[in-house]
Amino acid sequence: MQLSLSAPNSHCDHPSVSFKVKRLVDIAGATVGLCILAVLFIPLAVAIKIDSQGPIFYSQIRCSLNGTHFRIWKFRSMVSNAEALRSEIDNEASGHIFKNKNAPRVTRIGQFLRRFSLDEPPQFRNVLKGEMSLVGTRPSTSDEVENYSPFHRKRTFAKPVTTGEWQVKGRSNIESFDVVASMELRYQSK
């Protein structure tokens, strides 16, 4: 499935999309990441199951390069009915991101996982499959992309990634999607 983001040939994909060295780095990094995941899997899976009811993994459909869809996987860091509870929680951010500092949907182990980005390693599987890259622009949900302005749509001209500049430089402190998009697009322009 693919979203119609723009007219054909109205944009240019980021050069990293076809850069073979970047793909080789992604494969090497994801392989190392999956080896680390193999060591962490059992303790994290047990901790998640002890802390709250529900599955070990969380999955969601996200948008990839130019609006194509793929399924992202993470260790579950929220209660299993988190999406249903979202409408009951105030969004403290602006734009196409959702943040709440109290994070009532996040489990105790989820707080730990998020603090050290330990919920992210299952995404190395997405990197190996070529659906994601290691560094760049984070993947968005379909409903977010459908509401993007032309400025925000530029984020979809590169593969989505496991981490990006805004996670490294600001993470929870950035509460504006325009700031996130600006940081990611600045990275894409390098």
C-alpha cells in the first residue's frame, strides 16, 4: 500500500536511498545490533511480561520511503491498550508528534526501556530487510503523513531510521514537530 504524497517526479529522493556504502553500513550495524538483541532478549522479555499483561513486542504500520508502508517492531513499553487510552491524555507537543511528560500509558519497565532506547533493537530486523536505515528520519504513521504540509513531506524522501538527530540532540525535550522536521531535513541535506 502507498500513500499519494505528491505528483510523480515532483521531488528527488535523498541520495542515501541508492548509496550502496550506506546500505552496507546499515547491514553491518543491524547485524551487530541483532547480536546484541540476542543477548538482551530473554531478560527484557521476562521483565516486560512480569511488569504488565500483554505481548512482548509492539508493532505498528509506519510510512517508509515515499509513503510505502511497512510494519515496525519494538519491545512493548506501554500498556497493551495504549492506543485506546491516547484520546484521554493531553498532548503536550505541537504538530504531528504526541508527547506527555507524565506518560501514564508507559509501564515501569517501559520507562527504563525508553530511557536507554532498549525498546528499539527489534527495528534492526527492519533495517536488514531494507525498510529502514540506521540514521536519518524517524518513520511516521499513515495518519500523520496524510496531514503533512509539503515541508513535512520532504521527510519521506529518505528511508526511515532507527535513530535520528532529534533523538540524539533533544529527544524528550523537543515538543514541536516543526523543530523535529527541521532537524531531520537539515541532516538529509548533508
